[in-house]
Amino acid sequence: MIQRKDIIWLGVSASVIGALVGGMMLGVGIALASHGAYAGFLLIAPGAPVAGLIGWRLAARLAQQLEH
């Protein structure tokens, strides 16, 4: 059975992991772009969607437990 603490930890872990991954992609991408490497824009553009995707996958995993 899913409890309130599971939902709270889902939000905390999704936000922390998403912020770390998205922020790291953004930081590395900006550093590359500011030094003239246009490949840095390939890291900047998907930074936010990747962070959101991580939270979505964690929520989907929790929803699978609700179905059983």
C-alpha cells in the first residue's frame, strides 16, 4: 500500500535528481558554448525536459505499485 511518506519521498527525490541532472547539463552546456563550442547548445536545449522526464519516470514507477 502506498503511504503518504512514499509520495513525499517521490517528490523530494524527483526534484533533487532532476535539479542535479538538469543543472549539470545546463552548466556544462553553457561552459562549452561560452568557449566557442557549439556542441554546448546540444546540452543546454534538453536540460529541462530531461529533468522533467526523470520525475515522470519515478512517478510512473510509483503508479505501477498502485495497480497491484
